[in-house]
Amino acid sequence: MTKRREVARSLIEVIVIFAVVFVAANYGLRFLLGVEYPLAVPTSNSMYPTLKKGDLLIVTKADPYELKEGDIIVFQASWASKPVVHRIVKIEWVGGSPIFYTKGDANPHIDIGYRTEDDIIGKVKYRVPIPRLGEFLTLLQNKWVRIALIGVLGYIILEDILKQGKN
């Protein structure tokens, strides 16, 4: 095997191992942190400079009755296809339940409408200080990328089995 092929193979193995660890950690974190989406990635710079597009965020379960103005939350909004990461700027109480008004730090205006406790996925607890890690992990969530990685891993394993059979 050529040196170039060995390097490529080693790189692919590292990526596959990283992907497997990521998937296992993600499901483990769901259990430990009590939230369906324990990892979040801002898809824009609306929270700049606090958070940047591509940051990896750790999200924990949030009791809506304990949230306060200034907390950064992850929520689902009717105007967004993916969960949104914005700051609570105002809380009102309607019929004993909180409603939340949110805004991206870099946005000039508050978000359209308000969030209810049912919209909230969780509260941002930590930003992993590795630039653009979230973008890489988002790529791994793509079904076709995972299929390709599994295919490459299968090829590597099959190649090893065939080599051992020849020896």
C-alpha cells in the first residue's frame, strides 16, 4: 500500500471513530441532560459576539418557570425550520404560564411573536471552545454523510479481511 493511501486510510478511520463517538455521546447526553437535543449549533451569527455560527453548545433541560431574562435558550419557532438559539429579553405571565420574548444579540429587533413553554427545547449551559466544531458535527448529522462513512468503514474492514485471507 502506498504512503498516500495509508495516510488517507488513517484519516478516514479517525473521522469514522470520531463520528461513532459523537453519535454515542449525543445519545448518552440525551439521557444525562434530560433533553431531546443536548447539542445545538447556531446556524447564523444572530447571537454574535456571545455565540458564533458553528459553535457547539451543550443544552440542558429547562424548567420554563425558572427561566429568567438574559438566559439563552434553544426553541422551536414557526418561522424557523431548525431550532433557534436566542436570548430571553422579556417574560410575561398569562393565566399563570410564562410567555417568552426572545432576540438574537446581534439582531436589531426582538423575534416575531413569543415562545411558550411548549416551544422551549432547553437552556444553553456551555459553549465548547473549539472553533467551528459544531459545523463539523452538523455535517455528521446528514444521512448521506453517515452512509458514506459507513460505506468507507465497510470497505476498510472488507479490505483487511481479504488481506488476511491471502496471508
